[in-house]
Amino acid sequence: MSTFNQIFLITGGSRGLGKGFASAIVQRGGKVIIIDILKEVGEATEKELNEAHPGQCLFYEGDVTDELLMRNIWEDSEKKLDGKISVLVNNAGIYNAADWRKTMNINLISVMQMSYIALEKMNIKNGGSGGTIINVASVAGLAYAKFHEAIPYSVSKSAVVSFTKSLACSNVLENYGVKVAALCPSFSDTQIVKDSALAEYIIKSLNIVPLTVENVANDFIILLEDIYNEKAKNGEIMYVCSKSRYVDVNKFDLHELILPESK
């Protein structure tokens, strides 16, 4: 099986980066399942992609925090597409400075929830065929928040990076036949950035040129190819910017921190 001759599931895939990923996948022959709460936008994206690539896109309206619904969508979509989902892209996310619990539920809890569903379904020991999980974090997940209102978002994305690395370092993925990686885009030309006054302020004050959706989608494709060709190691973190690169965010090993007690 080639890198893209597979079935992909993308959360939050009706617009922005998710739509960019979906478009790049179907252009390369893959099939994509999109889950989003934006029903009309999602249906329009499904229609657009299927007009260009018939039968390669399937849209479901759904809240990623609803575990039972996500399980039902996973199973129903595999039946409709007559195959197993091989790649999960945890892309759904929000920036909500006023409601940190909602931010954490969507940006982190749903990512963990979907990942554990994927591990269960993809597990070669459970009859699965293995697979890949790509978690979409952010440059905010690689740095501390310097603005109070950005704390929930930054913490949620930092946790996604940590979750990705922790999964990769755990003792189960190799046995399950699953690989995991994270994508950390810098400021991008998406609605979530346009709707944030703080993001707009940072972009203007630092004279940042936001990445296009195509820029990020191209690096998403590179990450997938590197994973498939084993050029990227399990748990790789890609920082997406004008000069994208893999970054080392390893933490101390527990044995390095627990020193022998002095006599």
C-alpha cells in the first residue's frame, strides 16, 4: 500500500488546515472522512472534493468530544468505504480565551479520546492493520504563553505535543503497529487566527507573514511520506514555518532525575 492509497479520517476537516489536508490527500488518490460540527461548510467541502475526485470524500457532522458518536462514525465510515481507516488526523481545535475548559476538551481531551479509539481499532493484535496518528498542535505548543489569555490554548497544544511524545515512548505502539507524530504550524491564514485579536496583534507587531493553508498542507504531506518511508522516527514533531524542520522536545528520562540518595 502506498502512502496515500489509504483511508484517512480528519477531525475539523471542513475548512482551514483540515480542508487543506483533505484536498492534498484526495489529489494523491486517498479517501478521506471529514468530521466537523459545521454541517453546511462540511457538506460543501464534501461536494467540492467529490466533484473533482468522485467518491473519495465522506462527511459526517459531529462533535469530537462525543466519544460514542465518534465510535459510531468510525465504524459506519469503514462500512461505507469498505476498508479500514489507516490514518487519523486530529485536527479539530479552537481558540477560546474565555472558556478554558472547552478549549481543553476540544484541543486535548478529544485528541486523546480519538487517539485511544484509533489505537483500539488499528491494533494489529485486535485484528487491525496498523496505522498512523497525526496530531495537529501549534507553534504555541513549543513555547510558553506570554499573554494571559493565550494560556489555555498554549497549554492544550503543549499537552498535545507531550501526549504525542509520550505515546511514541510508551511500550505499546510498536506492538500495535501504530506510529504517531505531531505537526506544529506557525501562524497560518486560517479562521482561528483571523478570529483572534491577540494573534492579529502578534502578527502585526512582529511583522509575521502568515503561512498559507497550502504551505502547511505541503509539510503535512512531507511528514506523512517521511513516516511511511521511515525517514521520520516515531513521535516526530515537525515545526512548520518558512523553514520547516523536525524539532527535539525530549524531556528528561525519569532515571536521569531520580538520583541516588546521599549517604
